Amino acid sequence: MNISRKLPDAEFEVMKVVWANKPPITTNLIMEQVGREKEWKAQTVLSLLARLVERKFLRTEKNSKERTYFPLIGKEEYLKFETGDFMERFHGNSFTSLVATLYNDRKLKNKDLDELEQWLKERRG
């Protein structure tokens, strides 16, 4: 599926719960896992779910009195989109720019760079 827009933070929180559980996911399960943590009212969670269905991130079915939800976009697929968008917007698709920013801000340690170097050697074969 083609992802065209970044999810707002609240919708992303709901999707994290969806991805962490085996479908079908019930409204009650989502409320338990995200509603209480964020102290969101039921109507807030229902609105977020409706938007995710509208945006085609979720599919829903009504089973007796309860709705169930199924992810249409996988976590890995969305993370690839987010990462690509981030790299393009903030680093001009330059991996070097990303690493330099992390290193200069002391968020990368020499150990991290050694691991990255090993990873690159393994990929080059």
C-alpha cells in the first residue's frame, strides 16, 4: 500500500498498539493499552480509530456489539516511510549528514560507529 502522509502522534500511538497485538484487535483492547496510559476518553480513541480507517491504515468489522480492527499498513512499511521522509526533509537523503549530526551532538559513541562499520562490511560482502 502506498503511504502518502505522516500520521499525527495520537494516531501513531494507536497504531503502535495495533501492531503490538495479533489481529483482530478490539476497541476494548486498544482502550486498555493506550486509553488508560494517555488518559484518553473512549470518544477520543473511537475518533482516532475512525480516522485511521478513513486513511486506510485500518480495516474494521462489526462483530455483534463490538468493532474489531485489522492493520492494512504494517509497522515496517510505515517505519520505512517515516525514515525516508525524515532523511529527505532533514538530511537531504544524506546518510553522512545524519551520522554527523548524531555524532556531533554526542548521541553516537565510538562503539556505535564501530558497530556501524562492521554492519557496512557485512553488507558489502
